[in-house]
Amino acid sequence: MRKTLPDKMLRTQAHALGVNILLFFSMTCCSQSGSNSRDEIPLKQVSGSIRISSGRQSDMANWTVLTLERTTLNARTALVDSNGTFELSHVREDRPRTIALLSPDHILRSMLSIPTASPTLINQYFSGTPTQLPPLVDRGPIVFFGSLDGITPITDSIKSDRGDGVPNSAYGDTGYGLIGEDSSTTFDPNGLPGVFNPDRNSDGILDIFETDVNANRKADAAEGFGPNFYSEGLEYAAVQYELASDSSGTETAQILFSAKLKPGLKVQDIQIHGSNNITSGASTVSGGVTGAWDKTLLDDGASDDSIAGDNIFARRITLSSATRLKSYEVVIFEPRRADGESNPSAQPLAGSKYPVTAPPLTVSALSTPVWDSVTRTINRAGNPFGTVTAYTWSVTVYDANSKPVYNSNAVDGSEDTLILPDNAFDATGSYTAKVIARCQEQVPGYSFFVVTSPVVSL
Ligand SMILES: [Ca+2]
Ligand SMILES: [Ca+2]
Ligand SMILES: [Ca+2]
């Protein structure tokens, strides 16, 4: 593995940059009086167009153009209109970036590829922020510029061994990211930025089943390492997809979104941008009443967000019955200020969006566990993650009102059974249990996939 000093230096610089911007923000916010110093963050409106190599611009309507800053992982996005044109707003002029394309169902489809003098090397990031980007042409899994007018490629010399402009990391058994050598969170010289790469250390194991991808003997979630953590704006963004089933096989899919702002920042809410697949028909419960989800995360103390006003925003939604999260579906978090667009240039968060990408894995429901009252053993039935055993599972016991009365320790997915201690429940009452399986935590308290079994009577 090639974990080099320059990567670390870049991260340190990104960190320092984030600190500088926060300092700038706190200075401007406390010395207002109409000063024009508010305009010092150089934000720009950028327009562009896109078409398929052999098609019309209008073919790309409702695709999303996403531009990702090289060091901060902050994104800006725009929807392609019916003419095949788009407007990216609040683009940081001074920051190198790349471009990715999402199809109308928000699935990652293409990464920018800029040719070099060598047919087997490409570049992916560029500096320069012209008001009009050169025309983009999509030829999935790459998108390229028709010219380089107004932009300057950054020389990363990313390998494209097949000579077709496609970075090596875009090839792999399950799609993107399973070939490559770099585990940097900030950018991937092999062609797939960390926020989109499900296997950043290229060991063939999805990172959601690993606890220490950067191999420094510290749990990544605890040390704030990985694509869910950001150097500015948000502290983290987490998506937890929860699949539960009952004994008749009826499945319920929920998503728990959570994000935390950096200290000192203030926003009204966080809006989620995703496919219609997850936003349409999704419902949420507020004050005991189920209603349509307004696509926001709240910091009101009543939304699975810890306490009100602590800068942790969250929401749990229930997907409509047929919808499921798809592989490489990109969910975007957008913190929104109460005063909206009135002073965007003064706000480091203005227009900033934070992508989280679903790993390429289809989870399946668990079967009803088997209870042996003599040995007090729960037998987990089935594996929601196929052949992967690098997950954990535990047992929760519920009383007659379906309230939890006992949560077991977590055991490894390679174990099939778990013994409930004598004091887990009162033998005279009516109790049930469920098995809960989860992949490893990416953010403390959040795993990307959580699967809950049907109940078994104890
Ligand atoms: Ca991995
Ligand atoms: Ca680590
Ligand atoms: Ca909160």
C-alpha cells in the first residue's frame, strides 16, 4: 500500500485551510457593520453543457453534475435542464476540483477524465474557474471536456492501462473502486475520490466491513478518518440504512440520516438530495404523527438528533414499500442557513454539499431466529451480507409491549449462536427477541447497513 507523506501533508493543509476559513467566518460574523470584507470568499456562478458522445444535449436532462473540491470533499451540484445545460452556483474559484455525473436516479455514473500526452495516463482534477465551462461529453464511466479553455489540469498522472481514458480504479468485479493502490481520503490518484470509493485501501474488502482502513491501529470511526468526515462545514455525515422483516417476510426499509456541523457554524436545517427512489413517498414520524418527509434533517431534539441545539441534525425516514437504496446511489447533505441566499459569500457553508455513497452491496433480510429455552441459545438464521462474516450481531429482548428490556453484547458474524444470561428476562412474563446485524461503524454509533430479524418468542 502506498500511504505517502504528500497525502498526509495535503490532509494537514486541508485541515489548516478549514481552520483559516472558520477563523475568517468568526471574524466577519462578529465585525459586521456592512463591511465588504464579507465578499472575500470568492464564489462564482458557473454554467456548462453536457451531451452523450453520440447524442443530443437534451438526452441528459435530470442528470446531476457534481463538482468535488480536491482537498475538502465539499461538492456543488446542479441538475441538467431539458436543454442539457446546467448552472453551478457558489463555486469556490480558488479551489481545484473534479467533476462527476449522477444519473437521474442519483447513481454515480462517470468521473472526469482529462487526456495527457500518454494514452495510459489521465488527469482528473483541474484549477481555473471560467464562467462557462468547456462543453462536457459523457462516455460512461468517464466524462471529458470538449476543450480545455479556461481550465488547467493538475498533473496527477492517473493510470489508465487500457488506454481508453478510463482510470484503472473504475474497473473491478463489482464496478468502481476495486482496483487501485491508494487509500487517501482526500483524492485518489488512481481515479476514484474517497467519497465515491467503497474500497479505498484496495484490499478487495468493502470498507464498511473494516474498522481500520488506514492501518494505523486506531478505529477509523473514532479517529474521524474516512469519507464521512470533512475538513470544513460538516464534522461528519452518516447514512444508516435499516432493513427489518417480519415472520411473513414483509420488509420495512428505513434510513437514519445524521450530520454534525463544525463548532461555531449555524444553519436552519440540512436538506437531503437523493433519488426520487428514496425521497418520494418516504414518511417520517414527528410527535407521534406520521407524515410525508420534507427532505430535511432537524436539530430539534425530537428527530433522533440527540438534544436540541447541539449542532447534530438527524431524521429517520421510512421508505415506501417497494423502494430500496441502490449500489453507488449518492446521497447529498446540504446545510441551509436561515437567511438563505441573502449573504452567501460571507458564509463558508454557502452552497456546500456533502456526498455519501452507498456501497455496492445488496443486503437481504434475516430469517426468524431459533430459540432453545433449555440451553438459552439464540441461533441466528441467515446472513444478510451474503458470505461476508466481518460484521457483528446482537440480540435484543422485548417485553409484551414491544419495549426493549435487554440488549446483548455484540458477537462476530462468524458466530452462529449467542447465549442469553438468566437475568436477561423474567421467565414468568411474555417476551420476544430479535437478532440485529450490522456492518462496522463508519461514524461512532452509525453503520451503513443494519438488518433486524423477525421476532422469535422466548
Ligand atoms: Ca477495503
Ligand atoms: Ca485507523
Ligand atoms: Ca441535535
